[in-house]
Amino acid sequence: MITSPPRLLPMASHGCSCCGPASGADTASIPAASDSSAGGASPSYQVTGLTCGHCAKSVTQALQALPQVDDVQVDLAAGGVSTVTVTGVVPPEMVRRAIEEAGYTVLS
């Protein structure tokens, strides 16, 4: 019996935002942040341009460098819209700026 090699994830057509040219991702009307006032939920941000674990690590490190950030979770959707959740007391505009300075787009 012949087994085929495991299927690898396809590369993003325009390259990785952290390793190559930025993609022209469609910035549809997806909420940028959830309402953190209800039940103490951590704010989440919809981010495009993350295509690999290195991208997720870049965003995580940029956010962890901010004061009062306790934790960062990235739900990576390679080549799609990823969800970045930030725990801590940090202004949403500061989070957006850090993500954008790392080379990614926060959808609004």
C-alpha cells in the first residue's frame, strides 16, 4: 500500500506579513473589538495578515511589551481573519497601534 505524504497548509499567495510583502486583504466590516464591559470579558480583535506561527508570535510579543497586558491569545486562521484576545487593562487604541506597527491590520 502506498501512502501519500501529509498535506501541508498552503502558503499565502502574497507572502507572510512578517516574512514577506503584505497582502492586500479585504477589510470587510467585522467588529474590531468585542464589548469588554459585559461580564469582564477580555477584548478580542479581528486581525488580517497573520499567515503562520511566526506572525502570531510577532503580534504576541508586540502586545506583551505593552504595560498592563497580562496575557495574549491568538486564534490563528492562516491567511484569513485571526482573533487576538488581550487580557489586562490596556486601552483598545494602544492594542490596535501595537498590532499595526507589527505589520498587521485590525479590522474595524
